Amino acid sequence: MMSSIPPEQTLVLCDFSQKDELKNWNVVDDIVMGGRSQGNILKTDNGFGLFSGRVSTANNGGFSSVRKSLSIADVSSYNTIFIIIKGDGKSYQVRLKANQSDSFSYVQNIKTSGEWQTIELALQDFYPVFRGRELNLPQFQKKSISEFALLIGNKVNQNFILEIAKVYLK
């Protein structure tokens, strides 16, 4: 079904097979801006995180996200983030924050296949975005990570479902 994490030189950001993983996650929907989208995260009986809900474009809305706060001071020895997920065939954003106080995130877009997949994204390819607009700032500089997030915001009304197994750096 899915590959396991190789033991050498990895740093686990999340692992839903761990008992307390769910308590470290928060949902942030467009309701913070008056929108009507609704997302939820729970842990399945199979030990996966399940991010699901409905994106609504009503009231200028259109996104739902799930976020995990981290405090990783130095990621300079890692080059790639690996995300083991099973999506619904829709596109999502993978988002990193270097500093919690930053108003912007570093982003890459992914397309899910409907099957379990291990997605590999080079850290250097994450680019800065604020409220959907790319910023004229350098790409991710591989220093610190204070937040990992997954976001759906495809500018259409839609239901979504995304299972999350593990996320790690290598």
C-alpha cells in the first residue's frame, strides 16, 4: 500500500500512527475572512489522519486548510519533503512557514491520484505566497520550519477528502 520511512537521515514532521498526533493539528477555513467552507481533521481507525470537508466560494471564500505547528530550528541538512497521502484526485497546496510570525507561507502544488502515493517535493522549490499571490521574495532558504499545512482552494465548490499517513524530511 505505502512505503515505510527509510531510517537514515530522516526527520518526521507528522506520523498519524502515533497516538497523540491528532492533537497537534488545527483546521483553518475561509470563515476567518467571512467565507463558508468547512474542513475537519480526525484520526481513522486505520491510523491515518483524515482531512475532509466542503469548500464553498460563497462570500468570497474558497479554501480549507489543516495546519501543524512545529519548532524545527535547522533543516539545512535536508533537501526533500516526503508526504504519504491518499487523495481524491484533486489538487492541494503543501505549505511551510519558516517563522510563525511570517504572514506568508512557502507553497508547492500537488495533484492527488486517488491512490496511496508518496509525493517528493524539493525544499528549494517552495515559493512564497500571501493570500494566493506569489511574492517577490526568495524561495525557501532551508533554515527553519515552524508550520506544515495542507490547503485546498481550487476556486470551485467541492467536497474533499485527503488521508495523511506520514510527512518527513530527508
